[in-house]
Amino acid sequence: MRIFLATATLGEIRWAHDNGLIDGVMTTPALIAAARPNGGGASGHELLADICDLADVPVCAAVRALRPDDIYRDGRELAKVSDQIIVQVPLVEDALGPIRRLRADGVRVAATLVFNAAQALLAAKAGAAMAVTLVDQLDAYGYDGPGIVRELRRVFDSGAAECDLVAAFPQNAAQFAACVTAGADCIAVAPAVLQSLLVHPLTDRGVEQFLRDVARRPSRPRIAT
């Protein structure tokens, strides 16, 4: 199971990458806009190139279009940034053709906005390398996010689909673990959630006990000369 960090902020990526915690980076137009200083570089390609230089891992980057020709053009331009780029395309009807064309060109595609098994199968049939389901949005609308991930896993396994299942934006450690056990191939998490995975009340108590034990440790007896 792989972890992608959902951010476009170089400092956050550097921390996670240097500590060996992530296998990839997932960006969105909103994350890129938030990370760009002074709003520079309208396309965000410069920032994506910096991310690829910083971390030798796959980097997901989204197209900014919904019309077929524009989706294909944006996908091709993103793929030119680096061979690390995985092009994110929303799974709508007009995107099916561009997904197939990009796949034929050797461009890896992540189909996003996948919320049920039928959509996941269609994404795989169209040639997507990844199907991304947004766990936070499923939960916001009353669905069981990890339960949907489990359903998609069963469908992919029964059909032997050559497509990775990505659970994106679990909100806490419990939901993260639920997505792992549900069978996600990859989980995309925000930096705050990734850091929260290191935290547990018993860990804090154990650290406090360790410090008390160290403070009580008897000093070594002095040897008379």
C-alpha cells in the first residue's frame, strides 16, 4: 500500500520524502494556487517541475478543462513537465476519449471523481492507471467512504482490472486504517493527517513515563581513589 501526500507545498513534500513516508504526491489546482508565491505561473507547471526535482516519486497533476480536445491538450502539456507526472482527469463522458488517447500516447492517467463500482470499471476500461475516490466527499454526503473503497476493491478483483484504487483524503487515523483494510492500493492524505498518524494517547503517556524513568535513574557510584 502506497501513500501519496496531497499538497503542492515544497517544504511539506521535503519533510515527508526525506523521512521516507511517501510514495508519491497528489496536487489539485487549489493546492497549487495556495502554494505558488505571489500567484505566479498561471499553469503551475513550474511548481510541478520543482516538485518532481525535489522528490523522485510519481506526481499527480490535474487538467483544467472539461471539453475533450482541451482535456487531451492539457494532459499532453502536463506530461511534458516530467515523466513522473500522472495526469488527473475527471471521469465524465467527454473525458473517456481523451483518457484513451493519452493512454495510447504512453501517458499515465488517474481518473478522479469515481464514486461507485460502475464508474471504477469504466475508468479502468477507458485505460486509466488509477481510479480515485474522494473519501471525504463520500462521508460529507452520508456515504460510508471506506465501505465504498471495499466495494470497488471487490469489483476490481473480480474483473482483474489493471487499475490501482486510490482512496483520497481520509480525515483521520481511523479512516486511514479503514481504507487500508478495505483494500486501497494507494491512499492520498493531507500533511496534517499524515502527521496525525504518528500521534496516539498511549504514545504520549509512554513518552512521559520514559522521561520520568530517565529522571529517576540512579547516578553511577563514584569510585574512591
